[in-house]
Amino acid sequence: MKTLVSGIQPTGKLTLGNYLGAIKQFVALQNTLEEGDEFFVFIADLHAITIPQIPTELRNAVKSLAAVYLACGLNPEKITLFIQSEVTEHAELGYLMQTISYIGELERMTQYKDKMQKQTQGVSSALLTYPVLMAGDILLYNANFVPVGEDQKQHLELTRNLAERFNSRYSETFNVPNPLITKTGAKIMSLQDPTKKMSKSDPLEKSCIYLLDDEATIKRKIASAVTDSDGVISYDPVNKPGIANLLTILSATTLVPIDELVNKYKDANYSTFKADVAEAIVNELKPIQARYNELLKTQELDNVLNQGREKASYFARKTLTKVKRKMGILRK
Ligand code: ATP
Ligand code: LTN
């Protein structure tokens, strides 16, 4: 029996990077679950507010993300889908884990350093403690595996350290979770600067394919993706990061291995190759977009989220009670 946990922040419009690096992998994983396994997938709204958000936009983004998850093929009969803030134990365990986290180790997190620099107003203390909340998310369900993109590896390492620290300071309580990182699609890069990851908070729209982009937009963005001038399609992320990124995208979308693609396109020019990449993305996203638009019109979404909240709360409450008892903060 195994437990998997993962979350995505409802900030900005989801990109192809989020889809190929995270959601598509969730869908594949749900189909490998066996009797007794649990897979908790949640919308990390408490993480989103570590950066200032506009409340009405956040509320819409939460709903939209829930619809995207289902539209991409997550099946509520197999996984538990819920909103992080609706299971209040997340905030509570996040706080308790802060008592065993060190400021120094949090200040070393690269995501914190990056996001802190981008802040124009004050940096919230929650941005610093973000990875501790994330550790709480994972440990609350005693996860064995955490499917995430490569950029989250450092946070997972911290989660492992905190689990071990808690176990040795109090007594054996938490599993030490393992990251589950896909090889292809683990890191999709920006279309305009292929040395940077494709990120939904990138202000340059051309850098990203958004999951809800229409066909013409996708074609235009891929056609204008930055490449190089040597005209050869080969996989070389250091010297040819643009082409390598398009190969990664095509491979992660079609599930054809990169070396087969390189072979297939060895005599092709960049524009033919780009047209095929765009077409593959359109074919992948079109049915998702249709289902998304349908879901937003019905009650189904709320039903799934209510059911998810109840199930997640049951597991979360059990762990939290155990943790509090070990820490000496329960009356009995
Ligand atoms: P932000 O720009 O706000 O940091 P993001 O686009 O990085 O957002 P997150 O909400 O931080 O998205 O990440 C959601 C999930 O998508 C994580 O598992 C993350 O690893 C994965 N992910 C995000 N961007 C990429 C990418 N470019 N390639 C592969 N996976 C990605
Ligand atoms: N920090 C993650 C989102 C996240 C998460 C989690 C992922 C919050 N809590 C727990 C896995 C497990 C990110 O993708 N930026």
C-alpha cells in the first residue's frame, strides 16, 4: 500500500510546463494505483497567498484549476481532489513543523531566493516558511511518493529532513517521502528564453503555452519560439536549448522517445519541425479544453471537491492528533 500527495498553486494560467511536468504525470500515476493505495491531489491556495493575490481572481483560479485537473483526466473515483485551505489541518501542521525548522535552511531555498527578488512590495514571512507548509502537506498524509517537477526537488529534500528530525526528536511518526520526477517533461523551458523554466508567473505571454490557448495562438507561439541558426535538429540542451526544449515538449506530449524523434526529423527543417510540435500540442489540448468548458457549467465540480474535502480531512485529522500528542500539546 502506498500514498501519493501532490499540489499545484492556483496562481496565473496553467502552462504546458505544469501540464507535462505535473498533471499529465498525475493522470498516468492514477492508473497505476492498486487496491488500498491513496493519491491526494490538492489546490494549494494557502501557498498561493504567500505572494499578494487579488481575492476575486484567486477564487476563480481555484475553481478553474479544479476544472483543469478533471478535464485533464484525473478521476475522482481513483484520487482525492480537494482545496488545501478547506482541510484546516494543513495550516496547523505547517505551524507545528515550523517549530522544528531553522531559518537558515529556509533562507537557502532557491525558490525563496528567486521569488523574494521578484517581490516589489515587502516579502511576507509566509514566503520564507512556504516549504514548511509544503512539508506539512506531504507529512499530513504520510506520503511515500510526491510527484513533482524537478524544480521542487529541494523542497522535497527539506521535507525529508523535517520528517527525520521530527522522528528523532519525538518518536517514529512520519514516512520519509520520495520525490517522483518524470524524465521527459520534468522541465519545460520558456519559449523565449530556453535557459529559464516555462513559468506561469512569467509576464511575457509568448514564453508560455497556456492550457487554454486556442489553436492559432499555439501555432504562433511555437513558430516564434527561440531556436538557433545551425539548422540541425539534435538534442543538445547546452548548445541548442531551444531545439532541445521543443524536442522535450514533443516527446512528453506524444510519448515518443527523444532519440526516435531526432532520427525522424534528421532531414527536416525547423519550420516543418515546429509545425509538427504545434500540431501535437493542439491535438493534446483540444479535448481538454472542451471538457473544461463543460465542467464549469455543471454542479459536478463542487460535488467532487466536497467529497474530496471529507476524505482528506479524515486522514489529516488522524495524523494531526498523533503529532500533537507526541509534542505534548493535547490534554490527553
Ligand atoms: P510560478 O511561476 O508561480 O512559480 P509554476 O509555473 O512554476 O508557478 P507551480 O505551481 O510552482 O508552477 O508548479 C506546479 C507544478 O508544475 C509543480 O509540480 C512543478 O514542478 C510543475 N512545473 C512548473 N513549471 C514547470 C515546467 N516548466 N516544467 C515542468 N514542470 C513544471
Ligand atoms: N510548491 C509546489 C506546490 C505544492 C506541493 C505541495 C507539491 C504545495 N504543496 C505538496 C507537492 C506536494 C509547487 O509546485 N510549486
